[in-house]
Amino acid sequence: MSIELRNISKRFGDITAVDRVSFSVHEGELMALLGPSGGGKTTVLRMIGGLEMPTEGDIFVRGQRMNDVPVQKRNIGFVFQNYALFKNMSVFNNIAFGLKIQKKSRAETEARVMELLQLFGLDGLEKRYPHQLSGGQRQRVAIARALAPKPGVLLLDEPFGAVDAKIRQELREWLVTLHHELNVTTIFVTHDQEEALEVSNRIVIFSK
């Protein structure tokens, strides 16, 4: 699913968080938004996902203007930096959350969750709760939950920032493999130049 941003700006009162940003993402591409904290990367990601509305400019997905399309109708999966898993839900129910919102049948939901558990190397963990998982496992559950409803776009906000260096390297390699298998248009935010170069097809550089 292709994405185009045309002169996007976002102001919060007197503060300009994003100033006339334009770029496009090709269908099936894995793109990095690279830059320091406070450069507007996450705000851009949130505007694409519909969690923030642009003050100026337009966002298009497959040629359709998305500015006024509500978040639940954008067919976009979002993974937050701190995972944002539901602590009182099992791994199975976390992954199934979006499917239940879509009112999928129990059989369809179970089949999709089991497919993702296997794909993400989480077999046998479906009854565990987030506090019983490692950081890397929690991140994989979060990405599986975002992908369960089969979104056209996957947005990742500093996806590996909360894990140690060894697990971060494993997750980078795993994300590249996953992207090759699923070919979902993916944008991820990072401040790590090495990570951006290793994982992405193209890089958009932000500055303060």
C-alpha cells in the first residue's frame, strides 16, 4: 500500500512539531524515519496512523486522501515503543484483540492467532501474560497483534528501544525476514543510524 505525505505540518499551540514534511513510501517498502528525539518522527507516524491530525498538508494512501478518515478505517497497524500490551490479557487474547473488534468468527480468530504464533516463534506461549514474557517476546506479541487484522500498512515507533543490545540485533534480523515474507508496507521510527541502514530499504532523515 503506497503512502504520500504532501507538505505536512503539525503545531501544538505555539510549538511546531512538524514543518512542511513531504515524502512517499512505495508499496511493500520498509522505510526508516531517522533522526534525534524531538525531530517530529513519531508525530509524523501518528499522523499517518490517524492518531494525530495534520495542521496543514495532506496524507494519501493508495491515492486516497486520509486526513479525515478515522483511525479505525485506515487499515493501519501501529506498534508503540512500550509495546502497550494489555496486562490482564493472555498472549492469545492480545493478538486476537483487533480480530474481535472486526467481529471475526471464533474459528477464524483462532486460526489467525495460531498462524501468527507459529510465524513469530511464540508457539506454546498463548496462555502466558505479558509479565511472564521476555522483552523480545513482548515486542513480537505487539507486532503480531498489529498484523492480526491484515493491515495494509505497519507503523513501528522505536520498535527495539526497550530491549537490550543482543535482543535488539535479533529483532532487527527477524523484522527483515518477516518483511520479506509478508511484504507489508512498513515505516519505523529510530534514532539509531546503524539500525536504519541495516533494516530499511530507504531512509528519511529528520533534524531538529
